[in-house]
Amino acid sequence: MPAILTVDDSRAVRTIVGKQVKELGFDVLEAEDGIQGLEQLAQAQVDLVLLDVTMPNMDGPAMLQSMRDGGNQTPVIMLTSESKRSIVAGAMKLGISDYILKPFKPEELRSKVLSVLQGEGGGVGGLGAEPAVEVSPAEAGAAAPAPAGGRFVDVLVVDDMENVQKKLRSMVPQHVSLNGYTSAASALAACRERVYRVVLVDTEIPDVNSAVLAQQIRVLQPHAALVALALRTANDVTKEVREQGFDDVLFKPFRPETIDDFLLQYFDNQDFLQIEDNVLRLAPFAGRADKVDRFYNRVHAVFADALEKVAAACYDEVVLDVGTPPLEGDRLPKLVNAVAEKARDFGMSLALVGAPEVRKALGGYTETKDLRLFATVQEARAGGAA
């Protein structure tokens, strides 16, 4: 009977994983960190490792590196929050079979476990030849390297004009990997071999019905966001493309502000808010004073989804680590109050973590002056459990 090792410092996560794996008829081994995980691998025959990213003593990437350095090629599925995508990209180079975003749905976990154990996932080493048409770093000027084997890629661009791919490559951060294809056939071939986060399809490709192509891509990439590339017209383009099966539209020619919005929606959440279990960490602000409003607007935009993820994982409390944010005006109190209200809507309490000056900033407002504030996440968790 196949044995699966779940390595996670959260007992709750190990319990959830163990329950789902046992229901599939597999044996389960557990470890609280990478050190214990390596010990388990040395003592028992394991067919699959479900590996958390962030753990004390030895984290997931370090354990994976040690496994591969020692010649252990056991398939690995990485468990991670969206804020850790850059870490997952590094893990891909060491040969993970797949990854799952936390919090995850039980059916997603079971599906990916079965896919890897039954050989359907293919892993990053089981792919065929590379597609012929692709935007390379040399062509793009400063492109991000694709993950090893090319299995996990952030963006697929399908447009018959190659300059579209190059222009987008020049406007997105280097950590966002991108493939570009000028024909529907090449794009569909890539969709059979790779996993994409967002697929961009031009609505005006010669001799191609973009709506039909979108349907074909949807079948091959059911979890990807499908976005139309279109010119602005007097018509309601957004409504038209959604009727054709697209999720959204990105207008050409590209503008910095529209690319910013695109990145915010699909990729840049980790730049403003990091999520790990029930802890939300506000990223440090390193911009100019005139960018403070934009910073807070983006944070407001991503908090609702973040709190929903924490609530879906059945946590009773959410810990918000605001660090040392910009304190001018009432932006921080308004943000914290909005988070507190939303947390209450989900039936969760809120514990704050921040620098001493945060207390002063919050103390001047009725809505936030009585909120609990702790110096560290550890203290917040202990205080919430008391």
C-alpha cells in the first residue's frame, strides 16, 4: 500500500491531510518539520511527500534541497500560501511534482495526490519537447527564467503579433514567468504540457475563432484565468468577451496603470499582503510619500479575499501584523477597522501586531483604540488563546 509523508508544523493541517489520504486508502506518516521529515524518509519507504513551505528548524525548501542532494527523488507536492510563489518557483527547479495553495479544498488535495501517484501529473521531468515558439530572455530584453522543465508558468500569451508578447514581458516583473505563442496550435500544445496561472488570448487572430480557442484552452487549463486581449472600442468589450467565455479583458495597447491592475488581480497580492495560516502580514512600504494612498488602496483590495481564506480554513482568530506602515492621516485606522469588521462578519476575532507607534496611531480613533496590540505574532497567538 502506498505511503504518504505529510510534513507540516501545523497539527491541524497534518490532521486534515491525514484524513483525506487515509480515505484514499493510503498509509500516512507525519513530521513536524524538515528534520523529522528527513528522518522519516531514512526509516521508511515513502511514495509521496506533502511538504509545507514555512516550518521551524528546517523549512520545506531546505528539506527538499537535502532530499535531492542525497539522491532521493521521491515525488513532492508543495503546500504553500499564495505569498510564497517565489519560493515555489525555486522548488520547481529541484523537481516538485505539483503544488497546492493553502487553504486548500479536500477534493483538490485528493485529486493531486492521485494524479501524482498514478503518474498523470508527469512531474517537471516528464514533459515532451519544448514548443517551438516562445518569448526568450534574449528576445524580451529582461525576461524571467521559466521554471525547470517549464511545467509551471505564470502567463501564456496567444497573439499573432510577436511584439505583443515582448511588450508585456518588458512591463511585468521578472519573477512573473511568461510564454508567448503566435499560433493557436502552439498554444494548445503548450496547454497540454504546462500549467498556467493566466492565459491571455487575442480576440483578433487571423483564421482563428478566439471564442472556440478559449473554450479549448478552458478544457486544458480549468484553473487558469482566461483573459481576452482587445482594443478599446465604443462597444462594451468587457461584456462581449465574457459572453464568449473569457473571465476578463486586458486592453491593448498596454498602459502602465492597466498592467498594474492586472498584476494586482492575479500576481501582486504577495507584494502587499502575505498569508501564512491565520497570520496576515502587511508588506513594508518602501515607496514615495505620494504613493501612500495607492499602497493602502491595494491593501484594502486584497484583504477581503485573504480573510475569506483564513475563515475557510476554520480559524477562530486572525492575526494582522501591520509592522511599521505609513502612519500619516487616518489610513491605517480605517484599514484596521475594515479588517476587524470583516473578521467579525466571518465570526473571527482580530489580534494586531505592530510597532509601538502603531498604538498611538490607532489610539486617536474610537473604532480602533481598544483593539489588542502585540509586539510579535507569537505573543498575539498566545494572547488569543489565553
